[in-house]
Amino acid sequence: MSEEKQLTEKESLELIASMISKAKNSYIDSGVGPLYWGILITFCSLMSYAEYSLHFSIGFDIWLLAFFALIPQIYYAIRSKKQKKFTAHEESIMNFVWSTFAICMFLLSFYNGVAHPAHPTALYMMVYGIPTFITGGIRKFKPMIIGGIVCWICSLTSLYISFPNTLLLMTVSSTFAWLIPGIILRRRYLKLKHV
């Protein structure tokens, strides 16, 4: 009877470990999402800054890459959802937070195209900070909390800086909000996978 109890405890521990492992294998926790978007937005910001500052054109709007970048992200989300048998409550919340962010970014792009506000980069950086700060808070991950705050500071600062220099603040925002946290998360994830 004691052997049966030990086996049950062992199975329980294995089940808990398996659930934690599956939850930690998310798009954000693996570092893939933050790295992906950190690199993309940093690159687009720097390329836009170079185009305006050095007076050349690459022939298309570099920010269209952000829309095309959604395709692999959607594919990854569908693939990982099929592989998962369990979705943690926290991960479900994160999906809503980042889906809301994606919708807001689309609406903001539409708004900027129609209204032509004076400081569009300030609006983008303000919105960048929201899901980043929430994610950092829920996951208790300080680099993302700091990243969200950096986005808001850059948003305010951009109101006092002329374009295209505001694009450099966009680079700072994406680097602190996603690129640096993505590198940290990716290293942690790979380290845990090898343990």
C-alpha cells in the first residue's frame, strides 16, 4: 500500500513538472516572440531613420515588414496550440493582452493614415508600453516592466524631439521592451531545456 502511495506521489510530481514545462514553452517565455519583434521593430526604426537622414529610399515602406511578420507568428501560434494539451490561465490572459495590442496597432496605423497626427511615434511607443508592462507584471519579469516604462518615457520625450530623431527613440523602446527581454528569456529557456 505504501508503494502505491509513493507511485501516486511520483506521478503527481511528474504531472506537475510536465504542466510547468508546457506552460513555460510559450511564445513569450521561450523568448521567441520578444526577440522576433524586438529585432524587427529595431531594424525598421533604424532603416526609417537612415532613409530620412541620409535621403535615400529602399523603394517600399519598411514598416510593411511588420504586417508580413504576422504570418509566421500566426503559424507558430496555431502550431503550438495544436501541440498543447494544456493552457495555463496566465497564458490565456497573455493571449488576450497581446491580441488586444495587435488590434490597437492596426487601428493606430489606420488612424495615423487618416488623421496624420503631429507625433505618431509618441502614440506607437505609448501603446508598446502597455502589453509589455502588463506582461512583465503578470510574469514578475522586471526587464519587461522596465521596458514598458522606457517606452512611456520615450513616448513623452518624443514630443520634444523633431522627426526623424523620434525614430531613434522608437529603437530604444523596442530594444528595452522586447529585444533585451527576449535575449534574457531565450537564454533562460535554452538553459532549462538542457537541464
